[in-house]
Amino acid sequence: MSAGAVIDLVRRWAQENEVELESVDEAQIVVVLPGEKKLKTNVSIRETTHAVDFQAFIVRRPDENRERFFQWLLQQNGRLGGLSFSVDGYDDVYLNASLPPQVFATDAAEDVLDSYLGRFLAIADRSFNDLLALGFLTSMKREWAWRIARGESTRNLAAFEHLVAGSDNEFIGTFTDASSHGETDADAPGAGVPE
């Protein structure tokens, strides 16, 4: 199998499926997969002599509930069949897979690529809201309260309304009071909620 053959396959697959690409270099390419819960999943595909490595960033390190958050990731790993969650040195979460290059030297190469990218998208999309609820609930409650207090849209938090809304939300008064004391958009908690 010639060097760059997998990257060429990815380019053809992306063109046929109208999927956006971000080319990094001759041995690595990034496929941008559109999702529903996680709006997009960027899957980096790196080709070496001995492996074709797939990696997608899922979510940044959790703000809270770290033990339960990482336990959930480990429990999922046993169910992912060839894919696995990992964390980097900053505890940011990634989804990974590694395949031998020979898999892509067969007539089924495009089917293998399609299957793996489909699985990356499905797992990233399916896991995203659970990870946000486990690791970012306080940030989401702050974001919800800030948006309600300012009359802003809560559309990006709609999936979490049952967790963040309600009269017991201790943050609503904070932002109602702060908005009358010159709080600016730069003070908004919106930067704390991953998308």
C-alpha cells in the first residue's frame, strides 16, 4: 500500500458524501462530521507505516463531578468495540481508534472507513449530553439563569431544561441583581458551557 493511500481514500469518501475536510498535511487529514447533540465532530485521521489512527475531541475537562465523569467514560469503553475514550494531560476527552493499514488495502476499504466514521459520529453525538450533565451541570445552571435574567434564548440548553430550570435555581437572583449593576456581556457565563 502506497504512502498517502488512506488520505486519498478519505478525500474521495468526503467528496462523495459531501463532508467537509480540513487538510493538515500529507499524512493527516481532519474530517468534519455534522451532528445533532454535538454540532460537529472533527475526526483526525493519521496514516503511518504501521497504523491508521483516528482521534476526535469530544469535550474539555470536567468542571465538577470528576470521579463519576471518568468512571462513566471507563464503563463506556467496554461497549465501544474497537473505539475507546481517553484523556490527555489536561483531562480533555477524546475518542480513539487504531487500525492496521492493511485493512485499507482491500476492496472493502471504503466500507471500513464509512463504518468507522459513522461510529465516531454516533458515539460522540450519543455521549455528548451525558458528559455535559455529568461534568458541567453547575456551569449550565449559571448559563440558564443568566440567559433567563437577560431575556436571552435558552435554545442551546433546551436538552437540559429538566436539570437546570426551576424555582430552586440559586443563580437567577445573582444575574438579575448583577444586570442592574452594569454587568457586561464579557461577564456572561456563556463561555463556560461547551458546544
